[in-house]
Amino acid sequence: MAQDTRNSRLHPETLLAHGGGGFDPATGAVTPPVPTATTFVRDEAYELISPSHLYSRDDNTLFRKTEDLIATLENGQESRLFASGMAAVAAVARIVKPGGTILLQSGIYWGTTLFLRKHCERNGIALVESDAADLQSFADDITVSQPDLVWIEVPSNPYLKVADIRGISEHCKPVGAVLAVDATAATPLVLKPLDLGADLVMHSATKALNGHSDLLGGVVTTRDKDSDAWTFIREERKLAGAVMGSFEAWLLLRGLRTLGLRVERMNANALALAEFLETHPKIEKVLYPGLASHKAHTLAAGQMSGGYGSLMSILVKGSKEEALKAVGDLNVFQRATSLGGVESLVEHRYTIEGEESGIPGNMLRLSVGIEHLGDLKADLDQALAEI
């Protein structure tokens, strides 16, 4: 029989390597099949042959296998896959009805900020933006605004700020706010927001969960499968149909099988690069919570385990022109948008997000991959030497 991951005491790396359950019990295949059926037959009495398979928008064995694995990693009760990270964000946002309030961490992923600004404006929802890294100020905003939903990102993208999840959770409970955490930049192997009091945790599965830059996906996991918020999200996924494709789910499960190894290597590379760049004469500042100089390093060390993620930002000495010159001279780091893949990427955030976002022109965001550390250091060093 396939292994029951829910009752397993195996380490996460072992569960991941086995795809959350070992071989396919129907065929003995080491990797699961890709289900392509969209509908399922009934018997002569019009009873479903498989009670759990009616229509593939929600009834997909591969979805369930992957969702169960992710829920186990998160120490959550249930997960749901979505067609993209932003589809997952949208599903969570819709738990707030017109007339309600969302408290949003400022300075996070611009796509989330822009979507929530437009979503709230169109639907008569109050949106309050505040710096979640300042716990006292953020707690005051919770008390004053009485939000229905609090959305934070840990660590934040691209500023790598670290919010106190447990502290924020304690302030959400008295006002009945749902606390949702985007932990994409950390992965469940580094940060478990549900253990720290969050109600929901979201990941863009496009990033490190998949790790190969070849699918779009999102996932939300709940601490309480019987909560009103989760009932809504579960129904929203089923009825609105923002589902992942079967092949994409197969790719995601395939990527998850190497997550343990990838995270270990990427985190080690990122910390070493951060330490290297912190003393580089062409770098003004390195934003990475793994550095002792980071404002929230102690908090990050208490919340995160096994590393600090593979995302960092650097401020190049000079202006936008110097930053772009350095980007243009990189050879190993690829100039592309995204993060969490096996390949290292560099992004000039100002060019991507524009002046409206407030991103400094001399900021470069680095997504550190699994390449040899020496090659990554040498590439950055030669590019920075030219500015």
C-alpha cells in the first residue's frame, strides 16, 4: 500500500523524496500518472463508481496527493492548489466582503499590492497599508482598523523585512482578524507560519516549491479546516475554477521531490554570497535576514530554521545607471523575473515595477540557485568591478 503521510513520522526530506506517498497502489509505478479525465461515469443506479470523483475541477487524485504532502510540510490540516500564486492571493482576498477591511503589509511583492489596491477599490473594501516589521505600529493599526484580513509576507520581497508572526497573531485574535502569511521566499522547510499562529499560509508554487521555472501555480494551507475562511476558500477554488492543470500538478510534485536538497544548497549559497557582498567595496547595503547586521536577524533566527531563504537584495553604490551596468555584465546570473529556481536570477526591480512602487533605482534582487558558489561569487565580482 502507498504510505500514509498523515500518520508518518518520517522526516520532511524523506516524505518529499517519495512524493508524499511512495508508489502508486494501482499500478506499482514509482511516479504517479497524470490524470487526464475531466468527468467520471456512474453505475446503472446512477451512483458514482468512485464517490470522490465527480468532475475534475475539484476531483483530481494528483491534486489531493500533492495537497496532502504540502499540508503535512506546513503542519496544516488542508491545502488547496491554484492556477497561479496570484489566483491563490485572490481567493484569500475574497473572504473579505464589501464594507470590510484588509490590513496589508507595505513594501511587499508589487503584484500583491497592486491587485489588492484595485480589488479593494472595486469592491468597497477598506485597505490599510502598514509596515509589519514595526510590531508596535502594526499592532496599533490592527486595533484601530479592526481588519477582517491581515496579509503579511515573510520575508518580504524585495526588502527582506521580517515580521513577527507570533506577535502579530496575538493582536489579530482579539479583533477576529484572519492572519494570512505569504511565505514564498522561505519555503515550508524554513518557515512554518501556522505553527506561529497564522491562520493561512500561501506560496507561489511557481517559485521554490516547483524550483524549475516551468509552471505557474499557487497553494494555500489552513490551520483549521473547519473555519469560515477555509470553507469559503475551498468553495471558491471549486466553484470559480481557478484550478491547476493535471500536468502542472505532476510537475509540481516532481519538483517537490528535490525540495530538501535544493533548499539546503540554495540557502547555503545565499548566506555565503550575502557575507561576501556585505564587505564588497561596490555594495552599499545587503538586505538578507541571515546576516547578523540585519535589523531583524534575531527574530528571523527564532522563526526560521535550516537557513534564511535564497532571496536577497543589494544596493549598488551609485545610481540606477551603475546598477544596470552591473546587471548587463553578469554572465552566470540570468536577467529574468522570478525567484526560487535552480538557476540564479538577477532583477532590476525599478525597471520591472516603475517609480510608483518606490523601489530604489540602485537595488538589484538576487534569487540564488544551486550553482557552484565560486562561480556565483566570481560572476558578481567581475560585474561589480566594471562600475
